[in-house]
Amino acid sequence: MHIEYHKWYSERLGREMELKVYGHYGKPILVFPSSGGRFHEFEDFKMIEAASGFINEGKVKFICIDSIDKDTWLNKGASDEHIGGRHEAFHRYVTEEVVPFIWQICGGKVGIATHGCSMGAYHAANFFFKEPGIFNAVLAFSGVYNIKKVLNRNYGTEQIYFNSPLDYLPNMNDPWYISRYQQSKIVICVGQGAWEDEMIEDTAELKGILAAKQVDAWIDFWGHDVEHDWPWWRKQIVHFLPHILA
């Protein structure tokens, strides 16, 4: 398997950021780590191993990046302004630094998929819904899509509101955005076992919002034995990858 490691100083974040690329060819998939996770998490928890058949056949190329969650959504003592501002800087890092890097290694401005599990699923969905001109597919497993649940408080700034999909999507009626959602591959999955209660609630609400806007999405509720954990996410990625590649 072709693997690359990259590190550079992000002017937007004011810190060094690391990432890894897995694969030599195929659809690029931008992977966000789970809560406070690192760029190597996807490999550590054997998600790369689970998807290795797709990677080695040149069907997909995973780009796994770092998060700054500990400075934003997990920073419980920070003000709304600090959290919103730092996440906006992270948004710019992804769209203005990582995305051009992906296009460079892919030889052009191809459509990019987003993916993540748990907190990574939130990021995958949020970036997809905010930037459908860049991202044309999303795989989100066991995510919370109402950011108030992560912050454990109500918010008071527009920056935080516009990063909470269950808040801004009901009011999203721009035909440009809706048409791109309708042309994209959307997969939202959640188990119904241990530690999935909040995720089930948010996934069901997201399903209703997308249906009301006539956006076709594969919203899948797996069994009551399916826990909020990596063994199940490894099964899910193998199950759902063919759909976004079709």
C-alpha cells in the first residue's frame, strides 16, 4: 500500500498540522478523527486495514488529518467567541490548505468525499453540508449533529449556530446548495446498541430534514447489538464504500 506522511505549518491555525495519505489512486476521502483524535487514528484502529481491498485496487485514497477539537468543541471553559473563531480557522485550514493539497495529489479538482466516526462524523457532515461545491459525498457513522450536545450548553454566536447542522439545515433553502445535496452521495449510519442514544436521536432528525428537502440519502439504523465502537465502524466502512464509489 502506498502511504505518505506530510506535515506543514498552518498559517490559518498558527501551528503545525500533520496528515497521512493511504493509496495511490481513486476517489479521495477526507477523514476526520473522532473526539480529540489524531491523524493516525484511522490506521491505529484498523480502519485502513478494513478498507485495504478498496485502497489496493486503486478505488479510494484516504487523507487522514488532525483535529483541533480540544481547542474548540471539547474546550468546555472557552467562550463561544473563542470556540467559533478557532473552528472557523480550522474550516479555512481544511478548505484552503488541505483541499488544494488533495487536488494536487489527485491531479485536478476532483470531487472529495468526507468521512468520520463519532465526532469525526459531525465534522464530515458539517463540512459536506457547508461546502457542497468541494465535497460531493459523505460517510458519517454514529455522529452527533447538534453541536449544543457536545458543548453541553446553549450557544450565543452565529459562528457556532452555522456549525450545528441540525440548526442551520432546516433553514437552508438556497437552490444552489439543495441541488448539490441532491446530486451527492450521502450515507448516515448509526447503531442502536450501547452509547448510541444521542446519535440515534440526531440521525433520525437529520433524516427528516433531508427528506423534507427532497434530498436522497441512505440513512441506516443498524441493530440493537451495534455499539458506538470501532469494530462496528470497520464493518460499516466495508459495507458502505461501494455506494459512494458507484
